[in-house]
Amino acid sequence: QVQLVESGGGLVQPGGSLRLSCAASGSIFSRYTMGWFRQAPGKQRELVASFISGGRTNYADSVKGRFTISRDYAKNTVYLQMNSLKPEDTAVYSCNAHRSTVVAEYDYWGQGTQVTVSP
């Protein structure tokens, strides 16, 4: 079982910064694809940032240049550094661990953390 614990959300003014953390239950980075998703009220869940094959990163167009995903292998933690925050970034942010095999597909989610960007 994979457990993900998120933290770091909160209220911030436009232009401010937050760093979200996702602590995983063990060393899973070599076996699972890690990413951050968000869902705003009335909108579909969207992929914000993720690690893909070879350790490369992928970002939604709306956050490119402002958000950075990173990971600390020693701490088994994935981070999302969010800079130059905008009101439209307001959403519940969730950490995801994904693994696909021939026989099954696995998805694990954190509890979600609220990010609110408001004057």
C-alpha cells in the first residue's frame, strides 16, 4: 500500500508563493509515476505537473514558468513550488502516484490540500 500525505496549502495573495509537499510511505519513486493534480470548483481535475520517463518533467501550459515539481529521494517527498500565484490557481491540489502493469493499473492519492489565492 502506498500512502501519500500532503501539506503546505493555505491562503496567499496574488503574486505570492507556496510550496506543497507530498510525503510518500517508502521509496516509491522508482516504481511509480508521481504528479500533482488540481481541481477547482466547477472544473474538471487537471494535471498540473508530473515526472515522466527518464526523470523529465511535464507541466500544464497554465503553470509553465511559475511552478516547479521536484523530489527528495532521501525524504521520499515530492514538492510543488508555486510562484507568481494567480487567483485562477485556487484549487484543491492532490498528489498522485501511478503505476501500470499488464494485469492492473494502480492509482494512489493524497488527501488533497487547499490552495487559495486571493487579495
